[in-house]
Amino acid sequence: MLPTVARVLDLDVMRRGLPQVVAGADQLERLVRWVHVSELHDVAGVLQGGELVLTTGIALPEDRDGLARYVRELVEVGAAGLVVEFGRRYFDSLPRALVHAAEQRGLPVIVLRRELRFVAITEAVHALVVNAQLEQLRASEAVHQVFNELAVEGAEPSEVLRQIARMAGAPVVLENLSHQVLAHDSAGSPENELLEDWERRSRGVRPTGRTGYDPRSGWLVTTVGARGQDWGRLVLVNEPGGRADNGQEGPLAMLLERGAATLALNRLLVRDRESLERQTHRTLLSGILTHALTVSEVALRAQALGVPLEGRRLVGVVLRQRGGLIPAALEAQSRLRDFTELAATAARSCRLAALVGALDDDGVGLLIALGSQQDEHAALEGFAAALRKLSADSGKEAPSREVAEPVIAVGSSVGSVRDARRTLMEATQVADAALHDAPGTRAASYYRLPDVRLRGLLHLLREDARLQTYVERELGPLLAHDAEHGSQLVPLLRVYLEQGRNKSAAADAAHLSRPSFYDRLHKVERILAVDLDQVESCLSLHVALLALDAVRR
């Protein structure tokens, strides 16, 4: 770090001048970027900020206004401090107007009671500055080397955060746009203290810019995202007044931004290690979902894989695991790989032609191609039975652990490859919604679209930054008000909307008197700047509340 004014005053060369602080004694931690010697009364015009100005005062203004203007201009340009040597213009004290103006504006002013060679001061201070810059350069090189290696290796977020916490010596948290913790490293501090009431605390930290320091909390925050799509924030959790950067160019800010870039890059590049066949199937499924491949390309490549799609009825199927206990020796990627192979085996055992591949971190997709003589329901029932049997058999390898049966979600059948995306997307929506059903509560062996309503759709979109942004736009001021004042206006709004906007019924449900309920409802309107008598406003808020539930799961 650059030397502070206090560090400069502690140098031997400065001590020989018998320095005395006469103003701004509480501002001695200002950083000194350079030393500038000048007798000009308008020296501020040649400064860039961070300079410690040395002068004998021989050309300073004599009048009160001139001295006040001299101090004001130094403060406005960001000077670190002013050092005045006695013996040429001033001998025992500085003008009161100068000292008063500096004290009012927080500018450190130091007098040297013994004459010194200014060149000796500049040499000593500049040596500190150059050494600090060299040390910062070395630190920057070390940071870039570490995070380049992490990016090349495709390191998991936990490893990236561990390196940030180690190098910063402070806890670090990765959160999404809804202020929910995705990963963290406590840097040796108690984990419960770090994460307790996180959402409320995080909502109160809103620095300007993509990277910023919040002096009230001591947190340093940077935005995480790539390709113009922000999806989270990286937070370095310091105590107020602790080691932090009060700007956007310090070493900690650089460390945090480099970590954020690595997280964003690795999110784009992560891939599962799987067989060549599964990779090819996954590429085709991904090409269908993202429109990366044309209809003819998909049909041709699938045909070459032995999965004819043209002239067939196509049914999208998505499989999800309910989060049951998995053998601890298996890592996330190998679990997904094994689950994908299990699905492929089940399809083969039922003589179903299908593309089978991983869709995301915990889901497997199938595009089943049915012939004209195959009954859709019977084929799906057979596949479901085979998959559940294989899942149960795999669970026997770890008898002390329970393996939950998978969720099987099915989209509407389509008659052409051009519509394959629609059936896969529909199955994805059904699967994500069905995860919230308790196992064994349905007689059917698989789920279809009629089982999914608005809550299911919002659950599917819960990690989408656009939905999180929508929630913050609609409910952010009210959530912030509740977090700051400990009020319960969000639950009160929920009761009002769930009671069909019937204020009397809502007051009874909230166990409040009607006048009290109406008063709080008016407060909600003021905070959100909406009219709760308008149906469209209430509909928008109700959807936002349901979306808030989805992103908080």
C-alpha cells in the first residue's frame, strides 16, 4: 500500500524537522501518492491528487479569503496534506485563517520547526512510493498467475473463493441477484456469523459502479457476469474500518475483480466428463434447445447415431433426482454421468430410440422417437418402470444410504424435428415443478403439463437474472424497508393478495384491526408507489411474491 501521511511523519528525515500537526489530525491515514514542492499560491492547478505539498509559505496570500481559497483548492484537487517549514515566512505559528480553514475541511497541515532540505524529504517519500508500487505490481502478478491457473483448470467456485479469502485474509461470499448465498469461504471465521441474516444485510449494501466499497459495513463488492449478463455479486466481508479499498483501483478490488472474472469464465466453460456417445447426444440436445443446429443437421446427425427422428413422433423427457442421499465417494459430475448412463440403459432395455444426454448440472434429457406402431403411454410407462428398477438396483450398492427415485417429466408429443425444442422445454418446466411434490403422492409414473401451474413456471425461471431483477424491481423497496425497520409489510401484502384483495377478510387473516391494517396497506402503497386498487398492479405484485418464493427455495 502507498504510505500514509502518518507514515511520512514517522520517517527519520521528517523527525529531524520537528514536525507538529496543527490541523486535520484525524486525517493522517490519507495515502501519499507523491511529494510536490511549490511556493505558488495557485499550486492546485498542477496537482492530480494524492500529493503531499511542501512549502515555506513565502508566497502564500496574506488575507483571510486568499488563505481559505488556497486550502479549499488543495482539498478539491485531493491533496494528501500540506507541510509548511518555519524560517522564511512564518516563524512561530501559521495564520489562524489558514489553520481554521484546514481544520474545517479536514486537510492535514504540518509545520516543520527546524529547517530541512526538501530534496531529502522527496527522496525518502518517493522511495516509499516506488517500493509500494513495485510491491503492488508483484502482488498483481501473483494474483493473475493464480487465477489464470484456476481458469485453465476449470476450478470449482469453492476453490476460487478459497484463494480469494486466503489472499485477502477475509471472508468472501458469492451471491445471486436475489442476495442468496451460492458459495462462500469464511477464512477461518465462524461460519454462522458470516451467513446469519445474510439477505437482509446484503440488501443494505448498494455501492455505486460494478465494484465499490461500502464504508458503513466494510464490505467490498463486485458484480459477476459475462457476455453482458450479470448473475451475481462477489463480496469481500470486512469489518467497518478494517483493511479495504476505498475505491476501485486498490489491490483488494483488483483481487476481487479477477476472482469474479474467473468465476464467470468457468461458468461458461464447465463441461461434464462423459463418454463420446453421451457427449454427442448432449451436443444434439443442446443444439435443439439453443438453435445452434439447424433442423436438417440434427436429423442427419441423429440418423448417423442410429436414432432416426424424421417421420417419427417425438417426445421430450426430462429426469431430475429429488436430492436423495448419494454415495459420498461419487462427485457431482460422476453422479450426473452415472444417472445419464442409467437413463440410456433404461431406454435401450425398452427398445426405445432416443437421444440421451445431460441438460444441466442435475438433469438428464431424452428425445424419444416413437414409431407409428408404438403406443406413447405404454412406451413411457415401460421406460419409467425400467428406470426405477435400475435406480433401485444401483442403490443396493450402498445399502446404508437411501437413493430417492427420480422425477420423470414428459412433454407433449410433436410430429417433426422442427418442434422438438418445444417438447423438451415443456418437459423441463414440468420436471422442475414436480420436484416439489412428495414422492409417492401420484398414481401416475410420470408427470405432464397439466400438473404444472404458475408456481412451477416461476420455479423453472428462479435462477434467471431477469426474474430476479423483476422481483427486485417490484418488491425491492418493500423488502429493504422490512429489513431496515424490522417491519412485516411483505407478509401483510401477501395476505391482502391471497384474500382476493378483500381488505376486511385480509385484516381478519392478519389478526389486525381494520384501521391498523388499512394504515399499513397505505404505507405499502407509498413505499412501492403503486395503487393497490388497480388489478394489474396487484397481479404484478402477486407474481413477484410467487417468484420471490421460488428464488428463495
